[in-house]
Amino acid sequence: MAADLAGVWISSDGRMRVHLKTDGTFDELRTDSGRTFHGVWRRDGTNVHFRDPTTGYEATGELRGDALYADRTEFRREPD
């Protein structure tokens, strides 16, 4: 279910922020490079698939406990 993952996820080093929205879209900001991605995401069991149709960026992350691992990076949900 998308709603249980919705929110802002921050990389352990603080350089990346991913906002997963309940409508199945996402915004990602990489502060070290200034790059941004906007696209769609979906959950498939413990996997989370990301796709930005504008840039062609695609990634698959994996949920492990309360962490999301994607692009060789650990993300934790920002507290509400």
C-alpha cells in the first residue's frame, strides 16, 4: 500500500531527500549535485520501483525493517 510509505525519506548522509506521495508520485533532490527527479513510484512487496519518465531514471529499492535501500543508499523516514 502506498499510503504506509508516504512521506519524506532522507539518506543517512543527508545528501538525498525523497518525497513519496500517496498519489504514487515522487520528488527526489540530491543536494550534492543539485539534480532532481520527478516521477512515479510503486510498491511490490518489499520492493519499491521508481521511474522518472523525463530523464529516463529508473531504480528499484528494497524495504528492510524501517529503512529503504535504493541507489546503494540507506534512507530513513523523516519524523512527522
